[in-house]
Amino acid sequence: MYAELDVNRVLNLRGLLAAGLLLEDVHHVAPCLDMKTADFMACDNPGDATLAMYEGRLAELDAKAAELQRYRTELVDRLARLRAQAAGAEDFRRLLRSGA
């Protein structure tokens, strides 16, 4: 069985990595890793380097989110064009079948 501190550490590390932090960033918050997740989120150990690290990772996530939104918009536009072309082709087939 694992000790509660070990479980807390793993859960907190998973959360940090899922949020976009890198393993090299973890040393900034290492003193707080063994806390329960709710306490970890409130851990008061900011320091200038820690704040800069969080701000940098947040900026990277914002850039990735903007890039994904651009890709999504492109896909929506392509899908709309393809559906419009398919609908136009179907209308043309119906017109040919009707003999008009």
C-alpha cells in the first residue's frame, strides 16, 4: 500500500503536468507536493520565479488554445463547404432525374 503523502504527491504531479507544467517546473512547488490537493492548490509559496513560471506556462496554454481555435474554425469552414457542395450535387442529381 502507498502512504497518503505518496498518493498526494502523485495526484498533485499529475495535475501539474495536465495543466501544462513541465517536470523541470515542479521544483518551484516541491515543498507543497505532499499536501492534499485542496491544500496544495492553496499552498502559499509564490516567490518571483514561481510566479514567472506559472505566468509563462499560462501564456503557452493561451497560445495553444488560440491555435486550436484557428484549426477548429478552418475545419468548420471546410466542412460547411463540403456539405454545401454535396447538397448542390444532390440537387443537380434530382434535377437530372426529373427530366427538367
